[in-house]
Amino acid sequence: MPNKLIILAALLIFSFSFSQETPEEEPQIEAEEIDAAFQEYDALKPAKAAFYAAVLPGLGQAYNKDYWKIPIVYGALGTGVGIAVYNHDLFKQYRSAYKDRIAGRIDEFTIVDEDGNTTELFTEDQLLRAQDFYRRNKELAILISAGLYVLQILEANVDAHLSQYEVEDRLSFAPFMERNEFDFSNTFGMRITYTF
């Protein structure tokens, strides 16, 4: 019996020695610092840029710190408005000449020589067609200017949204040109490249 007690005691001591092993230190997982651009994400930045661009053209681009786009915005809008004003002036000129012609007065497109003979440069039908032409051009220029106004608002919004993301150069989209060595013809196209 004493052998059984010795064996039992040895088993108990052996089992306690394994259960009380010193635990290894648990690995510490340290979080990497979050990218500063992600911490500074402003969800209202696109809405602010669009609002500023709607209030004053170019102000949304200034809010996005894209100052080089402001002259492009004003150049495009100014050109559209200038073309509309130019066509409106010509429309009014031909309209007043047509009204004078119908009323029997001498208009600016009628030449009176020394003897009192009149020569009409344009007929009434030509004056009507000129009015329609310049009115249509004026309306088209106004429509294009309004489209450019909306486009600059959208550009400010999209640029404010995308400027908050880090863009990698692994994906590129570029024009492509290759010269055929046999018949010396050129092949043009676009190339999409993804670098691993």
C-alpha cells in the first residue's frame, strides 16, 4: 500500500506542476496609427464646396484650394455670356430694322444715294431670318452658360469628395500611339495600366 500512496502523491505533484506553469506573456497587439487624412475626413466638405460654387462661381474651387481652376470657370462663363450679349445686340439691330421697314421708314440697311434713290441691302424675309438666327444663337449661348454653371458646381462637389482620399498611381489611364513599321500608319487609342 505504501507504494500506491507514493505513486498517487507523485501523480498529484506532477499534475499540479503542469497546471501551475507560468503563463507566457500574451502578445501585445499595437494598433498602427490611423492615417492622418482619414482622421480629418469631413463629410460636409462636398456639400460646402457645392454651396459656395452655387453662390458665387469659382468660390467652390477656391474652397477646395484649386485656385488654378477659377480663371477657367470665369473664362467659360464669361465667354458664354459674352456670346449671348453679342447675339442679343444683333437680334435687336435686325428687329428694329425690320420694324422700320414695315412702318415705311428708312432703316440702317437701306442706302439712300444723292438723287434720293433707295437701295435695300436685305429683303424683309432676310431680316426675319436674321432675327431668328441671332435669337436662336442667343438662347443656345444662355443654355450653354447655364450648363457650365451647373458643371462647375458639380466639379467643386466631386473634387471636394475625392480630395479626401489617398490616390495611388498603380492604376493609370493614358493615351496610346503606335507606329506600324510596315506601312507607316499610326494606331491611336487609350491604354489602361495596373501595376502590381
